[in-house]
Amino acid sequence: MDRSYPELVDALSVDGPDVVADGEIVAFKGGQTSFERLQGRIGIRDPERARNTGIAVFLYLFDVLSVDGRDVRDEPLRQRKRELKDAIKFGGHLRFSTHRVGDGETYFEHACKQGWEGLVAKRADSPYRSSRSRDWLKLKCSHEQELVIGGWTDPKGSRERFGALLVGYWEGDRLRYAGKVGTGFDGATLERVGKQLDRLERKDPPFDAAKLPSGAHWVKPELVAQIAFTEWTRDGKLRHPRYLGLRTDKAAREVVRERPVS
């Protein structure tokens, strides 16, 4: 982290107790955290170059494992957060991850309406665990829209029929490629959709794109799928897409990228 995020190292290099904390590095686009924007910093190993990207990063700390050598992992979450707040001088690039108690469903609805990626729900009396636990639940907000299926990739492992759907949207007379959708399918769905893909197979890709997955199979752009996702990337691809089902109430030629009304 010292070479990739020098401003965070500076923020942590202050007098105080030795702590082992848990947190996440984020970047913002407007008022929202943006994984896409953070990509502009990932992989940079030169501190000066990292600073010169103009992409501000922040470290949000949400838990602590030890304070001055004292293991606090078995203490209740609320107590650990109090110790974290007392141990660290927050401000600037170093942020304390706040929380609220109760009324979680209402707050989750609010988070999704605000365009947040989601929330993490935690038991207030839970100990710290580094593995998966029912005491800590990730609740993700997703966007949805219909997209045109233009092809598929081969399955891997025990998967049958296809691995991922290749989807896109119309922009004028061009079908723009929006990425691969490889989750959201059960066995019956794979079989049902796979049969429809077989009937529509063609030799050439319908997408207007320079870079497409190699070894893919292409179809006539007639099927429309409803897709959930977290956000659009800068180059017009879906992040964390998930298949929800086929749409029969909308013609494929009518599918365009949906943009929020400002």
C-alpha cells in the first residue's frame, strides 16, 4: 500500500497506539463510491504517479482486531468500534465507517434509492470473524434493464449448455456490446435458454465492437433478457451482472441503454 496509496500511508503515519484494523479503500464519482474510478489507481506502484492521477482515495475503517497488542476480536462489535474510534485520529483521507442501529430494512431501501452499492448488516454483539458468517450479511442494491442477447460462451466444468450470455443494447444502428452475464441460471434455465440460442445461431457477431470474447458463439439478436447489475463502467460494460429472465413484451430492436433522467 505504501507505493500505491501514499496519501493513505501519510494519514496512518501519526502518533497513537499500534492497531490492526479492517477497512476498505474507495474512490468517489460525485457523491457515490465508484469501483470503476478506483481502477485508475489499482496496479500503480509509483507513489508520484499515483498522486498525479488526480483520483482521490479514502480508507474507510470499520473494525479493529487488536490495539497495542491486545486481541479484541472476541469483544462485541459495538465495543470494538468504540475502541477503533478512540485509537485512530480520523479525518482527511482516513474515515470512520459509521453505523446505525435498527430499522435496517428502511435504511436499505433508502440506500438503494440513493444509488449506493448496498449495505453490510452486522450483529451488534458479534465477534470478529475472518471467514463467512451469518452475523455479517452483504446486502447489494442492483440496477436492472433489458438487454439483447447476441451470443454465448462455452460452459466450463460441470456447467451445461453455455457459460455466459453475451449481451448488448442498440445505439442507433449499432448493437453495442455490454459484457458477459454468467450468473443467475439454474439447470432448467440453462437448458431452456440454450435451446433457443441453438435455433438462432449465426456465424458472425451481431455486435459493433473491436474486442469480443474469442471462441464465442453468435446468435441473431432477437432474444431480450432482463439483467440486474451494480453499475455501468466507463466503457459501457456491466459490472456484476446477473440474469433474471427473458422478456417477451419488448422487441429486441427497441432495447437501448437506460440513463437516469437528471
